Amino acid sequence: MNIPFSPPDIGEKEIQLVCDALRSGWITTGPKTKEFENKISEYIGTSKTVCLNSATAAMELTLRVLGIGAGDEVIVPAYTYTATCSVICHVGAKPVIVDISRDSHQMDYENLDGFFTEKTKAIMPVDLAGIPCDYDKIFDCIERNKFKFRADNDIQRGFGRVIVVADCAHGFGAERSGKKSGNFADFTCFSFHAVKNLTTAEGGAVTWRNQDFIDNEKLYKEYMNLSLHGQTKDALNKNRPGAWEYDIVAPYYKCNMTDIQAAIGLGQLERYEEMLKRRHEIIARYDNALSPFKVTLLKHSDSDMRSSGHLYFMRVDGIKEEERNDIIVQFAERGIATNVHYKPLPMLTAYKNMGFSIKDYPNAFSAYENEITLPLYSRLTDEEVDYIVCNAADILKEYMR
């Protein structure tokens, strides 16, 4: 067999909706994008959603909406993809990288207090693999450190505390306590990249919780301005009879979603719960097959939580990087593509050049050095899953000694 790591699950519905968009004459931001935004809000249970061309854009524009920039600090975990941290740099703020805990891939909540200063404006937790963070602990920590917070603008004064901007790139559709991701953080950013559970080829979105001091329509328009060069009208509004005139309020950015992308997303959303169900069926089969071996696995569901089932992490206990890489080669030789999530930020040149050292992040390095990510996607057949677990068992038996 030849099993890729994470191909998109595209069906006839998505193809038909893309064809409809192409025939409609609207291929940039238009009616399908607006419909997709509304459907996402309906699915999650929030009032407004903004669709953009990536989760990276969603995170960066959110920091800009919040007025975060030079002289500010934003807390971010060491164990994440660069996008979480790079957007902090894009706006001119300082990333404050914290280690993860020894027993999870989430921030070390017990030692988080020491990273809050008067310059801290936001914290960006990561719902890694689609498992929601413990937002109760995050908000408890924020409340304990509220006395340090110094607001620089009206929206910051409205919050009166450090603001939680969730990198939920992996977590669309995850649930905790009966609520879907998008309801936990102040702002939640999703990815619809080609490898994500729900894809628009490239794309992302941001949604937020209602606040008394936030005018949702005004905030939505602010995101629109930021994503369309600061232009006061999008193409859809400019197309109305006699409505050509517009203004540019500031020299902003270009990161809107197109109707072609939104068409794919609308088709995906219609069958998304079925796709999630299939992912969790595969997770259950992996868990059952791998339980006899010396591996550490993530918990994707319990009585209070259901992840989005985005990634399946398998940590092989007691091995180092060299042995981990050898196992990856063995999988590849058997036609099974695997991956590693992630190299911690302080291991990357960009962040080493900022003065970060992996020596200061032992838990992140420990989680990385023996981690292997197995294929997990809704198109995987039972036969392919059987092939993966049989070969995994054959490879892992060498590491039982």
C-alpha cells in the first residue's frame, strides 16, 4: 500500500458548489463567503465570524484589532507551529515563549504566573491536535495577574485584563462541556488549510465571544477593512448600482477569502459531523491496537470533551531523536507517510536568533524527541487502518525490550 499523510476529503458536493461559484460570476469575496461566515457562526454558536485567507491572517489581524504592537508582550507556548509566534513578530510585539507541562502538550499552567508583566497584552494558547486547552486554568491565571495589566486603548480597557486569542487551527468542531471551540477564548482562530479537517484549500476564520463593550458589526467591518487594503467597501458592495465610490482609511493588508474557497467550505461543513465521526472511529482503533506497546497517546475524548481528531500523536517511550527518525523511515519503507508535530520554536533558527534556547524548554524537547504522528483523516479505509496498525505493531515490538 501507499498511504499519504493527510490528503483532503473532497466530495461531489464541494465540486458542485465550486462550479456554481464559477458560473455565478462571483469568484472573489461575495455571497458564498458571507454565507460561509454565517454558517460557521451557526455551527459554533457565536454571533459573528470573519473568513480570511489563513489562520495566520486571522491571528495577526486579531492582534492588530486589539492594538497590540511595539512594546507589548504576548505569551505563546514553545510547542507549536511557527505561525502562532510569527504573527506576534509581524505586529512588532515581543513573543514570550513558555514551556509546556511534563504531562501534556499544553502550556505549563502551574508556572504561567511568572510570565505576566505590565507589558503582557495577550496570551495565545494552542489547541494542539484538536484538543481544547484548559481555558478555566488560563482565565484563573489571568485573573490572578489582573493587577499587572495596563490598557492602551478602548478595547483593551473594555477587557481590563490580558486577552485570550486561541490558535485553534487544529480544533474546528472540538467540544468541551457541551460547547464548541470558539466559545472558550475571547477570540478563536481556525485554519482551513488543505491538511485540516475542514478545508477551503487555503483559508481561515476568526470568531469571538460577545462582550458588552464590543459592537460586533463595527468589529466585523474593522476586520474587513484590515483584510482589504483599508477599503471601506468590498467588491460585493461596490457592485451595487451607483455604489462605486469608496475610501481607504489606512494602508492595510490583503488577506480576504474568495467565494471559490468558501464554496469548498460550505460543502465540507454540510458533512463535517460525519467526517469527525470517522476520525474518532480511527482514533479508537489506533488506541486499541497500540495500547499493549510502550507508547504514550493523547486522550481525544472523555465524558466532558471531544477533540476534533485532527492529529494522532504517538510518543514512543524511552527513545531519542535518532531512533524516532529510524522508525519514521521504517514506516516510509512500508508505504506509510508519518510526520512529526512539532519542532519546538526554540529549536528553529528564527527564534534561536532572537535568543531563545531549547535548553530552557526541557518539556517541549522531551515531547518532541520521541513523537511520531500517524495518518489520520476521514478518507482512510478500514483496510488502510488495519495495514497501519499491523505495521506499527511489527515496528514497535523492537522497542518493547
